[in-house]
Amino acid sequence: MTTAPGEHANPFSDPDLAEDQREFVAESTLSVGRDASLTLGTDTLIVLDEAFARREPLNCCGLFPRSKTTRAIPFFNILWAELSDFELTIHHAHPVSKNIVRVAFINYNIEKTDRALAASWTERLLDRAYGASQRRKRIKVLVNPFGGKGSAPKWYMRDIEPIFAAARCEIDVERTQYNGHAVEIAENLDVNSWDVVACCSGDGVPHEVFNGLGKKKDAAQALADVAVVQLPCGTGNAMSWNLNGTDSPSLAALCIVKGLKTPLDLVSITQGDRRTLSFLSQSVGIIAESDLGTENLRWMGSARFTFGFLVRLVGKTTYPCDIALQLENDDKSIIKAAYRQERDSTGPSPSSRRPDPVHHHPHQHSNPAQPAPHSAAGLPPLRHGTINDTLPSSPSWSALSPYPHLGNFYAGNMSYMAASTPIFPCALPSDGCLDLVTMDGTISRLSALRSFLAVETGRFMDGENVSYRKVAAYRIVPRGSGRPQAGRFGRWMGRWGVGGGSAGGARQGKEEGYISIDGERVPFEGFQAEVHRGLGTVLSRSGKVYEGDMVH
């Protein structure tokens, strides 16, 4: 009997495709019933099922069911797929709103004769879903029960744990009990048993974890092997915004499941006889005052920071100090070009390489800190000494120069300090440099306001009153008692307890001002910072840049 052309052919095949293309499509498609199939698309799993139309609710007239028979599930949302004796089950993160995903699944019976084909297809699906990311991560979870005003445990159980479980991660959960507890946990952690330390908290617990790992005898190896991540369950979630692009606990959990191992610069801060590690930022001046000096305005919520920032800008508050820098680059156009080159590169991700030091300034000869060696050594030695040593005499270091009218000194290792706040748009995870912003406190109020408003548009870096530099190390020594100097408007506002005057601490009768390291207050005294290139490890979506790119 002769078969007519097209008889019994696949109705979804394209007759114009070449034979090898048709073979590829056939290998990517798994039939899972008479009226259903699963196809590996370019970026999504395409589920074709005639039964979807029958399961959908009736339309608005109540007469006919909807006719949609396909669903597309992004590979990024595929959590796991497994084949049992007779059934294929695929778990995925299903969006229930713009900022929330919940675990869902689809399952289909598989004929015995199709098991080998289904097993091969399932492995290809997992390859597409995870790519270079590690599957079934071993995650040590630290929950700060005070994070998010006490909501962190609830958010973990409702939004995070189901996603980790569906992705077949190995999980151990421990609650932090007091300030500094995470330091102790990380210092005693068996790093051979865990791939990730996930902090259900704000930015404070990751700061503690990095410092706990830094206390281990094999600190360099521990910091290289164990990725430190944040699940946004606090009031300050800058780490998650930078690496995951969200402050949603469920979306962040998905990003960690799929995250790529990424080297992160860490910064040694020496102050007095202490050495600590910073992963996020250091600030003296307006930023530190607006954050730490507005505790009496907590009733305003997150708006207290914005209010404190504006009060100090308009009040022309200044913070006299002396500063020395190991400068790598101070040309904004060259800094932007170097950032774009890294962002647009198609080479291996930093999970498999450590980038060469950045040398973009024609008159600089210093080398940013080299990548941390994978050895049994502790923290790398300080190349420039401590705050107690004589200032390095290298040609790459500037002299300790007076800044009598400093308005803001803000050094950052990540782009975003909070949602919609790209202070450092050209920051890279492991370029061996800190991005440094300084502003003169004597600029006009109009210029100050323009600079503030430019933050949300991503134009802050371009402001004529903003100095944006790449530095590998610096020393800053505040002058006097730490009482900032305010203009008449600032003094008037200070009388009402909202900033200005002696702005912040002095308003409350304290002699010391504010210095912030990763959002934590430290003594108001001089300190020195030195970058260690690629010393730490995190998980990121891209593997090479931060989220929320605003560089044109």
C-alpha cells in the first residue's frame, strides 16, 4: 500500500528544514503521550499538551474553554527533572506575581520502551537548565531571627526552603543567636562539607561570614572554595541586589540555585590593632551619617536615609580629614570603557579564570592586589602595611593630603548600595580595585540636589562635582573629634533633632562621628584599606558583572 505524501507525518515539523535540522528537533522532542510532547527550545522548555485546554477554566462567557495548549518554562526556572520507573517529573519555579515564584511541577507517564530515550532527554534538559552552574549544591543556611523585623524565619520556610528542596540541594539550617555568632559558625565550618553559606539576613551576616572564614588557618582556601550569598531577609539587602538583581526571597533562592561561582575582591581594613574584611563598602561623611546617624528616625522606614542625605547635602555639612590613595585610574571615560569591555566580553566566566590587573591610567605603575592563592595559607599578607605603619613611599601612592571641606567619602566594591541606588556603576566583582566617590561639601545646594537626583537615573558618575576613581588602597584619617561642620541650615535642622548642627552623633551629645564598614559602625578613627583581588567567592547570575547595569 502506498502512503500519501504527508500521511502520518508530524504535523508540527517544518518541511523546509534540512535533514540534520529535523534530526536535531526530533532529538530535542520527547513524546509523553498521544497528545503531549516536551521540546527543548532555545531558552525554554516547550510543553505541548492538548489536555491543557480541557483543564483551563471557561472563558468570560462561560461557554467555551480556552484553546491554549502550550506552555513555555524558561530553563532558568527549571529546578529539577527525574525519571522514575514509569514517570517523568519536572519541578520548576512558577511566577505567581512579578516578585514571587512558587514551586510547581508537571509529570507524565513514560512507556517502558521509551525509558532509555526519556533518560537521555532528561539529562539534556538538566544540562540546559544548569549550564555551568553546579547542580544539587550543598548549602549551609544561616537564619538571622531578627532580620526583616523578625520575619526572616517565616520567609525562609515559605519562600526559600521549598525551592532549595525542589532543586535537590543538601541543606543544613542554623539560627544565629547573637551579634557575631555567624563569625564563630564560619570560623568552625567544615568547608569540605559545604559549597555555599547562604545568609537569610541583611548585609550584616555575610560580613560576619567572610570574617569568620578569614579567621581560619586555611583562610585563602576556605574563601575560595565556599561561596557566601545573601537571601534578602533584612532591611539592607545590597548584596542580593547586586548579585541577584532582586530583594525577593523566592527569586533570590532561585538565583542561588542557578548561580555561577564568581571571584569577589575583599578589602582588608586595618584600624588600631584590628584587621577585618569588607565585601561591600566603606564610608565617611554624608553616607555614613545618613545611615548610622538617623537611628532616631527609624519610624520613617527606609525614607530616613534619603531624608538624612538631603538634610546634609542642603546643609552643606563637611567632614575634615586627610586622605592618601593608591590610584589606579581617575579618567571616567577610560573607566567606563574598561567596564563595557568586561561586560560585553564573551570569554570564560570568572569562575574559571582570574582577570589580569587593570592598568588603564598611563601615568600609574602600581599593580592591584593579585588573586588569592589556593593554598593552606591564612589571609594574604598586607602589601602596604597597616594604619600604624609609615605611609608607603611608592610612586603610586599620593601623599596624605588635607581635605578640609570633604562632603562625602564613599568606597564601594559593588554597584548598588540599595535598590535603585547605583552609586558605583562601573564596579566589577574582581578587578582588584575599589570604586571611590568623593564630593566637596562646599558646592552649591542646587548642584548637590542635582547630584542626588542623578543617582536613580544612573548619571551620578557623570556629575561635574563628583570625583569617581579606581583605587587599590587608601588611608583616611578624620580630623578632630569627629563633629562634622554644618552650615546655618544644618545647624537649624540639628536643633530639631533631624541632622545638621553637629549632624548626627554630636546632636546626641556624643563626641565621635560615624564611619561605616559594610553598614556596620566602627570606631571614629583613621583606617587603611587594601584590596585583595578575587580573595572571596560569591554566586552571581552572570558570573562576571553585577545586576542592574546602567552604563551606556
